[in-house]
Amino acid sequence: MGISTSDKPFLERVAEAKQDNFMQAAVAKAQDAQFVKRTKARREMGHWNEWRDLAEQIRQHALKYLPDYLEEFAGNVEKQGGHVFFAETEKEARDFITELVVKKQAHKVVKSKSMVTNEIEIDKALTALPNVDVLESDLAEFILQEDNWDEPTHIVFPTLHKNRDQIQAEFKKLGYEGDNEPAHEARFVRGYLRDYFMQADFGITGCNFAIADKGMINLDTNEGNADITMAMPKTQVVVMGMERIVPSMKEAEVLDNMLARSAVGQKLTTYCTFSGPKKQGETDGPDDFWVVIVDNGRFRALGTEFEPILQCIRCGACLNVCPIYRHIGGKGYGSIYPGPVGKVLSPILGGYDNFEELPYACSLCAACTETCPVKIPLHELIRKHRIVEMDQKHMDHSMTNLILKTIGIGTGSPALFGTAMTVAHTGAAPFSRMKEPGDVDGMYEGGKINHLPKAAPKLVHGWSDIRDIPMPVEKKNNFRHWYKNHKPVDPAPIVKEKEAQEDD
Amino acid sequence: MVEVLERLGCETFMPEKQVCCGQPTYNSGYAKGSMKTFKNEIDALSSIDADYIVGPSGSCVFMIKEYEEILKNDPVYGPKAKEVANKIYEFSQFIYRVLGIVDCGAELDAKVTVHRSCHMTRLIGERTAPFVLLDHVKDMDRIPLKNVQLCCGFGGTFSAKHPELSGPMVDEKVQNIVDTNAEILIGTEQSCLMNIAGRMNRLGHPIKVMHIAEVLNHNVDPNRIKYLADTDEEVVPANGEGVF
Amino acid sequence: MTSLLEQANSEANREKFLNRIAKAAGRPRHTVKAFEPLNDLPDQVLADQSPEELLATAKTNSEAVAAKFYTCAKDDLASFLNQYLADIQAETLLLPGFKDDKWANYGLSDWVKKPEVKQTTVWSTDPGDRRKNAEAADQADLAIGFADYLIANTGTITVVTSPEQGRAFNYLPEHYLALIPKSGLVRSTRQAVEKYEAMMADGLQTSAINFISGPSNSGDIEMELVVGVHGPVDCAYVVVADL
């Protein structure tokens, strides 16, 4: 499955998402709340667009010299007694960690939230081992795990689709006796997880940024679960996407500020930690520190027009502004990376065949591009995927394909276009009716089309199923005809006055 | 649009051979299939030695601006595309930023709300000019539209290809418009208006739609026309506060 | 099956991977140039504030992240801490295992011998006491520890992991109180990072640098803010003057 979360077709997933009214309301509410918090936090920072320029520069620099910085980082981890494994595929990463758990004879594995560990599906592999328990320690991930590993809806707020009552019911199975207050529910989890943390012998974390010149990793959380995951077990494995590198703590610090403001409207996450293997004399932290650096298809973006997607710092702001995500939530995408970032990343990591539809499920409104703290031109990359699919891979063989190709020919020739305009009015006549009282003024003065035969191509009835179409105008009433015959309006007196002044 | 521009002192020309900017096919992934359309449009627009090119829809204007990047390696059309891109403006942007006009002399005694098109605000980067111009229209009562930043769900062929996604988007937009109790919806982009009006009509909300050019051409008293320089107003930055 | 574990830290594993991605990118290896930032915004954060203004900003921003903010003169610190213990009704206290000179510096030489609380545990610096320290931290009502810096712009304190004050010390106790020298007041995360980089260049050995902004929290259930998930349920900063 890899990054796929479902083998159902895209439209089926969307249809399911649209049934979930609580989820839709929750996503819309979250987007509206984050809109206020995020813009406030960014305004407060001042010079927001210059900060974005800096963040973009940092990410592009790191990607440009990616092999060099990874080499430096690996060398510095090793110098401190740590171990680094470069995994080309998700399977290599998964097998490596599984082998390590077996070798260490670990029984209680604790994880802190990490997208890349979902990518390599480590939870399933480890749970399948005899005498090994795995527990997600992030509150939201814990809730999903206890609901039979339910799919996340959001990369920062994975449980947006669940309400407090559902969570209460789920926790009852674990012995919770309290009410549906989030504070009480969270308190219960604190106790439950604390017991587990105290016994944990193997910790798995992700990595927000890897610090090349120090061989340390930088993690941002609000709950503190990543820090406890790095404190208690004697063995820690860090799983990082290979692009999560920065030259030094200075660049990480800039990105930490950008990330927190963009993701949750905070200035910094509650815990922002730079961490590595236990040093001599310290009594806790990882004796054994392992870093697994994962490619898993990211190389396909390197050196191409899609490289900017590797700048991503996983803040989720693009999800929070996306009008499509607003209505279908994260599950509709069928990828562990939903929203605009997912539309760009999923076909790269998971292949065009699996995610063919995603780039088209977008109105190209560019809200994502505008909000991205590291200036990824998300909507442009979505459009570039379309160009790859149509021009290079020729993936569409439907009527839509034929129609659009024909439009391409028609709009490339003034003569053909003129004919088409004449035909349009006559051709649409059988499906049209005159403007009626109660119709919107300013749109249907020439009549409207509101019923089409079922046999009409999808590209036409896809529109008319939910909306009325203004009747194409007759040639004698169109703009070109009007323009040719119109008498220019006189410039206003003050305009003439200004022109006279300028001539002087 | 033509009448407004002429009243403000512009001499207008309409190149006969222009057809379409090519956005529907290009944004659908047919880059190769769009080249003929792009080149025809460039030829048409360059056929007249105009100082400026003005369009009534931000998305078409932006597509034409994009020709420069798309055709940068074309020895013939590259330079021509650049020239066209450098002199093209969206209608309200042109009036406010190039002509320096704040009041077009129009009057509209109505309660209105304004839909802000995505391509104009985010890609051209002009999010304030239409509001400045509309706020000078006499007797007009403009009600702010909730979640004005949200796309209406048009998105070109997206709206027809994915009605299951576009539908809820336009429904939410219509609801927010209805909630303002406005009599008229004003837009800067004909395609958004066609989408929103199409849905309003289907749902039975007969709110009148007007393009901003129609509003600025409504009941005009030429003596009310005012230049920014003759007021004590400050120029409003195109991108507002620049934080999104 | 060949062991993947043996491939860790091997040149073969690293070189194969790095050569492959360098080839994919179409850029040769070993060409890295130092990063030259295009602007100095990180250095400009709160650059115009005087020390008094910075302290006021620090208070505002600390309270905004739900941290309790106090300033205290060195001479009053012992009685302040006893009062704090009483106020939160702490019964078990965890203290870091620093030698007396550190305490003396804060005027706490006497206090540390007998804080007014039922039971005091001192973090053990014996590396064999990992389990014992973890249990003490888990059971402590309050930990009183030392922080290096207070960042005005974000309401953040910074703490390094050390043999005397380990990781669990900062994360497991129910309540957390950090003593920060007034001289540790800095403007921004950038300033704090630069100080740590300098200290590490001078030989500071630490496995973790922690930037902590208030108590642990989560918005995972219906985005309603819940304070005290996993880590401390509250967090106090005490800025100590006249050291």
C-alpha cells in the first residue's frame, strides 16, 4: 500500500467523505479557526514575506547540496556513537527497524507522531512480531490506533473527524469511566501512556529537521510526547525523510518559527528540542541512537520541476486553506499526504497510476501557494502533473480528452472559432428556454440551458447537473458585433483637463 | 468595459483575430495542444501597437502573462510574449494603478456584495483595486462577504469534470452570498459569476449578478470622476497586508 | 537474509545512496558552499527593545503560552520557593543533582538542604540510576530546575540535558518550575541558538537542548485546548535577579 490509504476509486472515497457531516463541519470550523490564528501569528511576526523568502532560501540551499549535507550529518551522528542507515525504499527502512527491534529484544515500542513512519508502515510490521507492543504516544495518533488504526484526516490534526463522544466510547474499552470532556479524556490518556512510557524499551520518532553540523535532530511537539519518547527507552530510532536536512541550528530555528506559526498559529511549539545520543555522564536518553534516512521515491523529484515539493516542512497550512480539502477532508485523497501537498507529493512517491485523479481534483485557486511558508508553488506543480499526465503519459482516453483537444484546435484558429460561435447558439437551442421570472438578472437575458440529455458528454452535463448555463449569444448580439458598430464615448471633462495639463 | 475606458480617456481597439487565452486546455494539462492558441493570441494582441492591453477577467489576463515563461525558449514568440505580458492589466487594476482613478463617476443605489476572484487576487496579486473603485460608487451599500478568500468552485474544466467537488464549494459560496441579504453580487471575473449565478438560479436565489465594469458604467455622472492624486487618499497596496 | 543492521555506518550503504541521489539531481557531490542568508530578519527580532522592555515582553509572551511568570530577588528566593511549594500543595519535590556552588550562586545553599516539603529527591548523577531517576521524576509533584535562557519573543525557557538534570527531570513531574538568571534574558530563538553554538564550540557536552514554552498541551480532541498532556500540567518561570 505504501502511501496509499485505500484501494477504493477516488470518486467512491469522495462520496463517502461527503456522507460524513460531522467531519465536514469540523474541517470547516478548523479551517476558519486556523485562518484567524495563523494570520494573526504571521502578522505579529512582521515582514512575513521576507521571512518566507528566507525560509525558501534555506530549504532550496539544503536540497541543492543534499548529498553533502546528509554526508556531514551522518558523519556527525557516527562521531557521537550513533548509527546511520540509508534506506532506498520503504521496505528497506521497515526491515531495518524490524531487525533492530528483534535484535534488541524490545517488547514495548513507543512512537511519537511522524508522517514518514506512516509512509514505511512500521506500526503494522512491528505489531506482527511476537511479544512486541507498539503504542502511538501523540494523543491523536493514540486515538486512531485504539480505533483499529483508523485513517488520519489531517497531517497536524489527525483526529479532526472524531468527536468527543466517539473518543469517550473508545476510551471506555480501555477502562475510562469519565465523561466526554476533552480535558478529562486527555487526562486519562496521560495516565495510560505514562505507565507504558515507564516500561518502554524502544522509541521511534520522526524528525522535523536534521542538523548537519551537529548530528542532532530537531523535533517540534506541543504535548511533549516526543521528548519522553527520547528520554525513557534505551534505544531510539529516528526515521527521517532524506530532505529534512538543514546546515545548522540557525536555519532550523528559522523554520521552527515558521512551522509553528503556519501550523497552529503559535510562535513556537511548546517543546522544540535538539537531540542526539546520550552523552557520557547523563543518566537517561538513548544509549543506542539510530537514524534511518529514507528516500522512498523522493529522488524522483530531485533535479526536476517538482523539486520544490521537497522544500515542504509539513505544517499543513495548505490543507487549512484548501477549499477542496474543506469539503472532503483528508480521507478523500486516499493518500497519507492529503490536501495540496498530497496532490503534488502522492503521484511522485506513489506513482501516477495510483493517483492519476488527484491533480485534477483542484480548482487551481492558488490559496495553497499563497499560504505556503516555504513558498512551494503548489498549484503550479499540480498543473504540471496534469501536463505530465496528458502530454507525456497520455493517460486520458475519455470523451473529455477528445473535447479538450478539439477546443485546443478551435481556439487556435480565428476562423474555426467564429464558426463554432455561430453553431453554439443554434446547437444549444433545443435544450434551452427563455429567461423566466425569478431567474438571476444579468446572466440569462439571452435564455438559459438547464436540461441536457443523459447522453451529453461528462464535461457538459458535469456542469449542467448542478447549474444553469447562459444561452450562447447570437452573432448579431455578441460583443464583436457590438464593438464594430459602437460609437466611442466622449472622455470626461476632468480627463480632458488632465490631458491638457500633461501636454503643457 | 469599453465605455468606461473610453470615458476615462482611452482609445480602444479590438483585434479581430483574437480568440481565447488558452487557459481551458492548458490548465487541463494539454500544454502542447495549447500552443497554437497561445501563438494566435499573441499575434492578435501584437497586431495593434497599443500602449496597454486590458482584460475584464483576471484569470485570462494572468494566462497571457504566463506566456512569457512558457514560451521563453521560443526565438520568435518568446520576445513577443514578453512584450504582451508587460503591458497587460486586469480592468480594475488598470483603472486604479495605471490611470490613477479612484472614482469612475458611477452610481448604484443597491445593497451589494463582492466576490473576489482567486486568479486576480492571488496570481496577479491585485486584491484591493476593485474594492477601492467600488467603494467610490455613489449610494452603494457593500456588505462584506464571509470567507471571501474561498474559491467559488469554478476552476475551469474542474467545475464540469468534478461536480461532486465543485458543487459543495459553490453551495457554500451561494449560502454566504445569500446570508448577506445583498440584492446584487458583483464580480471581477465572468467565469466565477457564471458558476455562482448558475447555481443560484438552480437553487432559486434570484440575486442579480453584475461584472464590475457594468457597475462602474452605471448611471455615470462624468463630473464625479476623480483622480487619486486629487484626493487625500493613500495608494492601497495591491496585496493588502501581504499575510495569508 | 543478510543483516541490514550491519550496513549501518558502512561506507557502501552511504555512498551508494548518496551517489544515486546526486545522479538523480544531476548535481555533483562535494560542492557545498556555506549558507549565506539573504536577509538578517532573525537578528532583528526585538532588536529595538531595552532590557526593561524585554523583560516586560518576556512576561507578556510567557503568560500567553500559559506559563506562570515571576521575578524574584536572590535574597527572597528561598522563601519564594517554600511559598510556591505550599501554594501548589506539593508533597514530593525533585531537585537537580548540582554541587553546592550552583545553589550558592542562587542563594539557596541552606534552602536546598531542607526545602519545606514532605519529601525531597535529588536527581542522581550515578549513570546506574537511570531507573531510580525515572521513577523519582514520575512521582514528583514538582521539579525545580535550572534554565539557561528566557526568550522574550516567544515566552520560552531553554534547558540543556546534563548529568545533574536529565531529560525525565524536565518532562515527567506534574509541575515544573525553572529558575532563570536575569542575565539569561535574550530576545529571540536566534540569540539563544547562537549562545548554544558558542558554548558547544567551547566544549559544552549535552545530548539535548530543550526549548520549552509553557506547559504541555494538545488540541487533538475537537481542537479544544487541553493543558497537561504527557508533560507537566503547569509550568512556572522564575527570573532571579542580583546573582
